[in-house]
Amino acid sequence: MFCPNCDRQLSDNTTFCPDCGMRIGAASADNSTPPVAIVGFVLSFIIPLAGFICSIIGMNKCKKENRPGHGIALAGLIISIVMWVINTIVSFGFLGYLFEYLENTNIIS
């Protein structure tokens, strides 16, 4: 067996390369969900733009590193878009109400 980083010949039970320190074999596989995917999901409820960005980063990281968590990142992406739309509708509704109130009180003409 050879080190994928420095090409040194290694014994079969080696976990780390003694030359470069690279982790060898199955021990190097990280099968956990990237934290950025979870953060994107949580932020999508609170700050949709930040949730959107973190969810995209999480999806790319899951795909690039072949790690689980694609589903939670996708859910964060969808929820952040939905929350963005809801926030926009509520904001425009509030602005309409505010302008109507200001016209009725003769503050603006």
C-alpha cells in the first residue's frame, strides 16, 4: 500500500503516513453531516438570507465530499426561500397599511 499524498510505501495496517502524517484507509472517511448544512437549516427560520447561503454551501460540501446531509441542506434551502417570500409579503402589506394610515392622518398628502 502507498500513501496517496507522498507515495511512500506503507504496511497494510498503517493508519497514518510516518512521512507526511496523512490519515490512511477507512479511518479518513468522515460520514457525519457537515455542520454548515445544519446551520443553514436552523438559520433558514430566523435569517432566511444567511440560511440560504449556508444551505447552498452545505449542499456543495455534501456533494463534493460524498457525505450525508444533502436532505437537511435542501430543506434549509427550500425553507429559507419560503420564509423570504413570506417576509416580503408581510413587509409590503405593512408598508401599505403604514401609507394608508399616514394619508388618513394627513401626515402625507
